[in-house]
Amino acid sequence: MHLFSPLTIRDITFRNRIAVSPMCQYSSEDGFASDWHLVHLGSRAVGGAALVMAEASAVEARGRIAPGDLGIWKDEHIEPLARITAFLRKQGAVAGIQLAHAGRKASTNVPWENGGAFIPESEGGWRTVAPSPIPFQETDEPPIELSKSDIRGIVDSFGAAARRAVAAGFQVIEIHAAHGYLINEFLSPLSNQRRDEYGGSFENRVRFAVETAKAIRGEWPDSLPLFIRISASDWVEGGWTIDDSVNLAGVLKPLGVDLVDCSSGGAVPHAKIPVGPGYQVGFAERIRRDTGILTGAVGMITEPEQADGIIRDGRADMILMARQFLRDPYFPLHAAKALGVQIASPVQYGRAF
């Protein structure tokens, strides 16, 4: 097993172990995919990635991080997404989408405007929602605490988004349960202080994630893989831990979740994270070892030999990259050459590779 070994999950075979992580482009109007998304995602498929995932796509308009987020909350979003998936698949890549709800971290500026700061309602933003009325930043407006009927409505929105993802031609769904967004807000005791069946104990705090996974799997064909991205640790005392993540993976695996994409952090702004090359790979290794579920490794994985070693050593089953793919859309083609592996390149680019 190595970086360029095929990987089969359910009825989908990935041509190698390299995936494009969802990367917010903040380039949509009313949630619609544009030519920017076609070129951004399509170039990575041309570059040899096995899986190309569209960015965090909001299942509700109020679930957008910023007004420019991609969306999948209405049927009209399907057609432009289908144009993209058709191109990705024609290039030999598997088309994936991350379904998301930003919760209390919604209603912000795009990162290059005002530092991505919170937009209050009075300035064109919207009221955010969360498990508990605790703002992410002290200067943010407090979110509305979700009622149980509100929670059921959002679960239904995830299910409807999965149905639209099928119609749009996607072959992988990733549930976004990381980085302090809504599902992660329920998981972490730092943001969830509820006293009903959705708060308190581990079993209660994971309930929303479990219900969401069930709703998506109910609409998602058995033949297609379902991933989940988690923050494996809050990196804060009293927060979510790697032990919790192992337990969550054990709960989700029998429900039809096939791979855990292991990121970390984002639940609170003051976490001290020891960032460095491959700093999150240990989370993927631990969850894979303790539960037997497939895992994806992320986080400052930039070199072909580094990525190949993670796969060869059995520390993860897939490598998901974001910033490296911004720097080099053709990373898989370059990595294959560096590792001495023969892979097909687009005939139009044959003279270069």
C-alpha cells in the first residue's frame, strides 16, 4: 500500500490516495456555483487528484460562514453543481461535496475583508444559531439557542442536501463536524451547555451528529461512500478529546460512515495548537488503529515522501490536502514523478509530464 495505490470504498474506486480538501472560496452569490468553482475544482482533477471535494456547502442559508459560501439548500443549486461534477468525473476524479452548517460561526465577512469579522444584523448579517447561546467571540452577537424542533429541522435539511447531492452527480459526501461549526458545537462541552437530551453526557452531545449521519445515509445510496470531518481534539482542557473522537468513530461506523477525516481545533478562539508538519496525523493513526474505520490525514502534509510514508506506514488511508493544492494544482503528477511512479497525465499535458 502506497500513495498511488487505488482505494475502493463501497462501489467507488479512487485512483490514488490523494484528495483535495474542501476549501472555502467565498465566491458564490446566493449559494450558486460559478465558473470560478468549475476552474478551481476542475484544475485539481486535471492535476491527478483521486477525490476532489467542493467546499463547505451550506444546507441552510443561515448556515453559511459568509455571504459568498457555496450552498445546496435549494433545488436550483443542483444544475451548476452538476456541470462541475460531470467535468471532474470526465477527468478520472471522484466528485465529493462537504455538507455544512456554520452555527454560531456564521454571518462573517470573507477573510480578505475586515479580517473575516462577524457581521451583525444591523450591518446586513443574520442571527446565528447554536446548541447554547454562547458567542464564539465575546464581541459577537449571542446565537439563538436551538429548540428541539429547530434541531430536527436542521437534521432534515442535511438529509435534503444529500438528496440534492445525488441529483448533482456527487459520489462522496463529507459531513462537516469540525472546526467549531454547528455539529462540532454540539460535540464540544466548551460550546454545548444544554441540559436536555442534546447536552451533558457524551451520548447526548453526539446525538445531533448521529441523527445527521442517519438522515444523510437515508438519502445517500448504499453504493456511495460517506465521510465525516471531525476536530479530533479541541486542544483545550475540558474540551473534546482524542478519546472522545475514538468513541464517536465507533458509534458512527455501524451507521454507514466509511471514513473519518481527522482535523482538529476551531471550537474556541484561544486554543493553543502545536502546528507543525503532519501535526494531526497521529489522530488519524489512533482512530484507525482503535476502531478499524478508514481515516484521512490532514495538516501541513506538503511533500510527496511525507504523504507516501503516512500511507505506507498504515497511519491513514487517504491524504487530504488544501493549501498545498492551492500552491500546486498538479501535486499528484509532480509527486508521482518524485516517487518514481508511472501514472497517466492528461493527453493535452503529456509533453510536460
